[in-house]
Amino acid sequence: MGKSGIGLEQLKKEYEKLQRKYNLPSFKEMNEDFHIEKIAENDTELLPVEIRRWMWEKFSNYMRLLEGILNPVNVPMFIFSIIKTLNPEEKKNISEVYKKLMKEEIKIIRLDLDFNESKEAEFIKESYKIWQEIKKELSQIFSEVEKRGGTKTEENSRGYFG
């Protein structure tokens, strides 16, 4: 059985056309942040939509993580160890990042309802810029959490938890 999909080289060529037309980030930059090379495994006539989907997956995963930190209901234990080490300023920053991701999510829903290539491209370009800010902010926060031992689990001296 042959491998289906457009293939990586064709994907790069198609992306470069979009990149030139709409002044998008390079394929390498998009791939490093959103793993868009996986699109090569599929056939698509709507490349901007596929790119948006990969961006949405990343945003969605981070939204769930931040939501668990901001509203810890039925979350893994390691989330609680992170929450314990956050200071009020970091919690505020996490909340701000979460709001940015929510705005992107709403844009994604609107785009999903009404295809328009130039709007898709504008989303890709703007969301890439926003992701660069978010990445930097989260990296700083989690670096501090790690320094303070936020990834350590607490030992219960009595043995069992409940």
C-alpha cells in the first residue's frame, strides 16, 4: 500500500505560495511551533484550514492546562503541585494568557463557520505573533515554578491519601 497524502516537499511548496501571497511566517517557524509537517500525511485542497486546525490543537491543549490551573476540578495531582508554587502575579499572568487563547478560540470558531482564504491567512499570521508572546510568558512562569520545586510531589508521611 502506497503512502497517501501530499508529501512533505509538496506541502512546503504549497505553503511557500501562501507564505509569499500573505506574508506568513516561514514553514520552518510554523513547523517548530505547530508541527504542520503532519499535514503532509493527508490530502488537502484547503491548506490554510489544515494549518489553522494544527494551531487550534496546540492552543486547545494549552487552554486545558491553564484552565486546570485556574479552576482545578478533577485535575491530575501534578496540577496541584504547580498551583501551590504560583504567586498572585503568576496566577494573574496565567489568567491573561488564558484570555488570549480564548480570543483565538473564538476566531477559530468564526473561521470554521465561513471559509475565506485571506481571513485564514490573517489568522495564521496574527495567531503566530500572539503565540510567540504566549510562549515567552508561559516559559517564564513555568521556569519559576520549576525553580521553586513545583514539579515535586509531596510525600504523605502517613502513607495513603484517603
